[in-house]
Amino acid sequence: MASILDSVNQRTQLVGQNRLELLLFRLNSRQRFGINVFKVREVLLCPKLTSMPKLNSLVRGIAHIRGTTISVIDLSLATGGKRIEDIENSFIIISEYNRSVQGFLVGSVERIVNTNWDAIMPPPQGTGNESYLTAVTEIEDELIEILDVEKILNEISPISTDLSESVKESLSVVGNENKMIFIADDSSVARNQVKKALTNIGLEIEMAKNGKDALARLKALAADTGDINDKVAVLVSDIEMPEMDGYTLTSEIRNDPSLVNLKVVLHTSLSGVFNQAMVEKVGADDFIAKFQPDELATSVQSWLDK
């Protein structure tokens, strides 16, 4: 199974073309789920897990893998399902989110499929705030669910959105009083984290759930004057989003005369050495890994000052 990821480093050409690859897996049922290959470090049969006191109930144990201690989260339990019982014949997906590495216990791992972000759709209306879905797609006439991993991780170990006093004191809206900060992110948890961190700046904040909606709204805002900078000071955008990813959104902005000068900060849980090259390729102004509120607010403030 480890060989399934051997060619991940050769897949970076997909990025920036609104394309991605999903690793498909199952939990306790026939329902299939997908995770972006770029979030995955390794897939392996579940090793022996060590129990430790005071672990979160969703964490089945600690695994020692290649000299690193990793918490293993039962992804079925974490999304409201039954615990995975047959651990010895189950798999863990070692992934990196928000600057941390964790293992997700899953029932089985299948294969990698190539798809487009415009085929990844928001969850159906009516799923509600309690849903763990961040997107869905259809592969071979079957619905594939993509989980809001940031929501799951935040429930296990909540992330602080508080700014340090020194950063708070450095914030200023001078020269930008009538402008807004625009946030694009498909995760409701991530959107609210960014909003809470940036509220301290003192500007109005508007949000969109994906790149497609963000682009349409930015064009509408720019329509009155012909220049988005009259209305929006900075865009903070996730990279992984249904229908249109953050790289494609940035490229579209740079190719639109009314949007071209908008400051774009890409804010993502994706990791990897290819990110900085892609930031430069699409023309983003900054790239920040999630989630450090001081770092994010400082970056946004630096673009407000220019």
C-alpha cells in the first residue's frame, strides 16, 4: 500500500490547473470518502497502538512510526459513526494539516483518482452546521464525500484565534477605513477562525465558501468603480476549495483588469516544497500555512500598509 504514494512528488503539475488527485477510502460502510493526495504523507496497515491516559475519546492511541510519535484518530468515530473495531486489518492515513501530523484510522484504502476542482461541489443544502462534509463529488456514478478535517481536528484540539497584545497594538486601518477584508474558504471552521483573528484589525469582513463564489462577488464589487482596490484591501484565500481552488482564483484575479492589483494572501493547510513556486507562478502576494493568528494578522496588516 505504501507504493500508492510513490509518485506524489511527480504530481505537482496538477496544481494550478484546477485539478487534484483524491485518495479514496472507506470507514465502516460502503460509503467512499476522499482526501487530497497532497495532504497525505503515507498510508500503511495500522501498527500497534499504545493507549495513554487523558487522550481524547476520538483518539484510539499513539503510534510510533519512523521515530515519530503520532496520534491516531478514529475517523469514523470523529464523524459520528461507529468505532472501527478490526484495527489489525485497518489502515492509517498519515496526513499533515495545519502544521501538525496525525494519523486517521480508516477501514480500507482503495486507490488514487484524478479529477478537477470544478467537479468537486459544496455539500448538498440542508446538511446543516453539524455536518462533517466540506464537499462531494461523483466518481463512477458513486457519491464521494470529502470531510471537513479542519473541523474534526478543531473539535479534538481547538485552535486559539487570539492575537498577542504586541500584534494587536501594531494593527491599524489608517488609509483603508472604507475597505473590507475578503475571506474565501470552504471550511466553516476555518472561515470563522480567520474572521475572528482578523476582526481585531477593525475592517468589515466578507466571506465566500469557494473560489467560484469569491470571484463572482469580487467582480461585482469592482463593477462600480472598475478597480477592486476601492472596495477590498486584501483577499485571504484557502487553496483547496470546491468548484475553483485558490490557485485558479488567484490566476483569474491577475487576468482581470478590474481585479489585477488586489492583494492576495493564500492561507492553507497544504504543505510541501512546491507551494512557494506555485504562489509565484499564479501571482499571489503571500503564502501562510494555517493556523497562526499572529502571523496571519501581521501579513494582512503588511499589505494594508502598502
